[in-house]
Amino acid sequence: MSKADLIVGIQWGDEGKGKIVDRLAQEYDVVCRSQGGHNAGHTIWVDGVRYALHLVPSGVLNPKACNIIGNGVVLNPASLIEEMRQFQHLEGRLFISDKAHLNLPYHAYIDQAKERLKGEKAIGTTGKGIGPAYADKISRTGHRVGELLTPALLCESIMETLASQQAILDALGVSLPSKEALLEELEGYKKALAPFVANTTQMVWDALDAGKSMLLEGAQGTLLDIDHGTYPFVTSSNTVSAGACTGLGLNPKDIGTVTGIVKAYTTRVGHGPFPTEDTEEAGKTMADVGKEVGTTTGRRRRCGWFDAVSVRYASRLNGCDQFALMKLDVLDGFETVKICYAYMLDGKMIETMPSSLENVTPVYEEMEGWGKVAGVRTFDALPENAKRYIRRIEALCGTKVGIISTSPDRNDTILL
Ligand code: IMP
């Protein structure tokens, strides 16, 4: 029997999980997504061809890998179908849990309308209907992928749900599809997706029992977790490692190595507290050099210094065995680099994560920068100051760095 290795984002998402997952996906028999939806996204280049992934697991580029979209995902069928068009011969290589919840166009309209109404207090969601789809699931008014197999029944059921929410939808100004249009849409989804719908819970058990290697690909990041993140400025799923269990039907003993993906600095897209944000020159340089623009929404990401307090917290929450430290090269050329090792809150210095980051200010230590790490492929070849920075992160966060990325190139990766 084997265990499932897990990749999890440690900050506010966009840590560079894609590069690590793409690399690892080549080595695993099964690659799974367990939460989130098409709010996630990364781009992969293979032999000069660009692939955009949102819902399909990264194992899709490994012809031998089986790819599973677990029950914890909220699935937008139109987005998935569009994404699937990039690939051939997916039958028998891609499976969607019949228990995953549907994210339909009206969820996005509701998401966007609610954000508009919130004005300055908006969360800054991706507008993809993620929150409303999960809200329906938790309210027990959601609809599941398995229901796509009987479109007429599903259509009836959705129309009933929408009718019961009519007053709210009217107030939000959300117009709904006619029954005929909805049925046609659902029939299209059935045609395209029925061959992929499966009991993936049993599949992941069978795969592990048969000794297959399995990679669980986290989406978003720990600080966006609905329970443990910077609520309410979070996404609507459990992005922490425990979410991978509920999102696939695994138990905690099924989990093997947990790799936390950490960026050498910090970014956040959308609103919400960000203690180490740098709105001056340094933050702008990180954004420019790191090409910090969201793959899903095209929004510019906010940038700032490494926050060891929240990373230490995230490492403990996820049970990280190691970190993959990404984008170290983006800090090349800085005269000094800063690490936040504590917060000031109500006049006191704290080194643990409070339940809200709204009123904390960062306490920094400053270290000398290094010349250039871009393209370096061995630890020994790194400048001494870069090594010091890495060792300091390990000491402050209590987790060893096992992988270092020194450029977007797949080969510019140091394995320790
Ligand atoms: P939602 O997931 O679209 O509801 O957005 C909620 C918050 O999570 C917003 O701040 C988004 O910017 C953020 N978010 C959602 N998905 C991602 C992601 O894949 N990377 C980074 N931030 C994300």
C-alpha cells in the first residue's frame, strides 16, 4: 500500500506550485485535485506549446498518469470542457468525482453582484462563482456532477432551487436562464463529460492499495483557507493539507510527504490584510521582476517581504516535511532583504499568528542581499548571503528547505 504525497501553498497562493507540480507530475501514477475550482490557474510550456490549466490536474501532460478531480472541487463544466480541448485522448486518463459540486454560470453572476454591492469592502474574488457554489453545497441546495447524467431531472431540480432563491436573486439583479436554455446547456455538458464521471473515492483507495504513486495538487494557499486564513478575505474551501483528505475521501494516514510551496517573498491578489506588503520601490521591483500578474484574472499582485510568522503557522497547519522555496532569483540585486520574524499587536511583540492580521505591524530583521542566483543549479554554487537567507528561513519557520527554484526554467531547480 502506498501513500499520497501532497503539494500545498503556504502563503496567499501563486507561490509557484505549478513549476513543482509539473515536474513531479511526470513521476507519479495518479495526480489529483481536491479543492477549489477554476479560480486556480497555471500555465505550462511543453516543447514550445502553451497549456493553461485551471481544473485539470497537472498529470495531464504525463501520458501515463491518471488524473482525478475530487469531490471537494467545485466544477464549472464550461470551463473544464474548454480546458479539455487542449488535450487529446483524455478518456481513461481523466476522472471527475460524481460527488464534486457544480459551479454553474449563475454562481458567477451572484459572486460578481455581491462583490459589486460590497463596494469598498469587496473581497476581490476572482468572480468565478466559487463562494456561491460552495455556499450552495454547505446549504444543501447544491447540485453534483453525478446529476449531469440525467439532465432533465437536474434541470428541474436547479429551477426549483433558483425559484426558492428568487427574491434574493432579484435583489442582486441576477437574471436567470430559461428552463429550455438551461436544459440545452446541461445536455451539452452531459455529452462532453459523461465518459469522465466516476466514483473517484473508490479509485483513489484502489490506486493506493495497489501501491500506485499519488500526488495531491493543492490550489490557492494556506492563508486563503476558509477556516485558518485571513477571514473573510479568503477563498471558500479548505486549502490546507487536511482539505485534501476531505476533498478526495482519503484519511490522514493516507498522506505521505507534505511539501509546502513558499515564495522567497510574499504576494497577495485581492483585498485583505498583508502585514509585509511593500507599496514602495521594493514591492514594485518584486512585481516587475517576478511578473506578478494573476494567471486567472490578469490582476496585478500585491508584493512584500517574507513573513516568517505566517509561514511558520502555515507549516504547522499543513504538517510540512519540507519547503520548496520558489523565485529566489526575483530578489537578485537587492542591496538588503528583509524577513518579518514577529508582529507588533496592541503594543506587544508576538511571534505566533493571531486570528486576524488586521492590526498587526511587522517586525523585521534585515540581511545583506546577494548578487545573482538566477540559473544556479547547485546549493554550493549559491552566493553565501543567499545561503544565509535560506538557512534563516529554515530556522525561523522550523522546516527544512528541500527544493530551491532559481528561475522559471524547469531545470533551474536545486534539490537538497
Ligand atoms: P475566490 O476564490 O474567487 O472566491 O476569491 C477569494 C480570494 O482568493 C480572492 O482574494 C482571490 O484573489 C483569492 N484567490 C482565489 N484563487 C486564487 C489563486 O489561485 N491564487 C491566488 N489567489 C486566489
